[in-house]
Amino acid sequence: MKKNSDSHRRVTKRIRWIARIWGSLILAYVLALFIGYAGNWITTGVADPYVVEGTSFIEALPPIGMFISALGLGIAWRWERLGGFIAVVFHAATFILLLITNPITRDFPRSGVPYLLLLVVVTPGILFLVSWRRTKWQAALQSQGKGSQGKGV
């Protein structure tokens, strides 16, 4: 049982570190974009000078959802369950919004890019949730094992 427990712990640790590294790369990229837009807004008064006139707020929601999801990946470093949940929920909402506003069947090769980006960014969130669940499962097994040792089973 001890060998199985160590193997389970190692796999959980690997999943956690894959999620952390992958999530850190995404978070670094998103923060670089945010700093660029913020710097442009401070210097010119407009966040994106190349935005087309008449762009609706609905069209700005998918990038905002992806940004909040990336922040969830940063939160997941400390609180895996909360950060993973934020990343997955905001990605689900962004996915639904994309399906409504920009169906994948319209102009397929180009319209498929946001959906691929969603898969790339949501994967660490799912891995954080898997890591959290495996850790809780391991803790439950350990507490169950300690309780049965004193009973002579």
C-alpha cells in the first residue's frame, strides 16, 4: 500500500507542476498584453487605437473572459480548487458566448482559432482541479488507513 501511495503522490505532484508551468506561461503572456494595453491607454488615451468604430461590448467579452480565466490560473497556485474553478467557469461562459456570437461553422479556419485558444487556456485549470481532487482523495485514504490501524483489522 505504501508504494501505491507514493506513486499516487508523485503523479499528483507532476500534474500540479504541469498545470503550474503551463498556467504561468499563459499568465505571463496575458499580463504582457494587459501591460501593453494599459500603457497605450495611459499615453494615448485609447487602449486599442486600431479598434473598428462601432464595435459592440459583446465582442469585447471573450477576451475579458480569457483574461479573468488567466487570473484564475494565478490564483490556482495558492488555492487550486478556487483558481481552477474560476478558469473553467469563465472558459465555459466564453465558449458559450463564442458559439452565440461567432459560430464555428462560419468562415471555419479563421473562426476556429478562438476555440483552439480556449482549449489551450482551459487545460491548466482542469489540471489544477484534477490535482486538487487527487490530493483530497489521498488525504481521505490516509485518514481512513490511520483509523483502521488501531482497530486490529
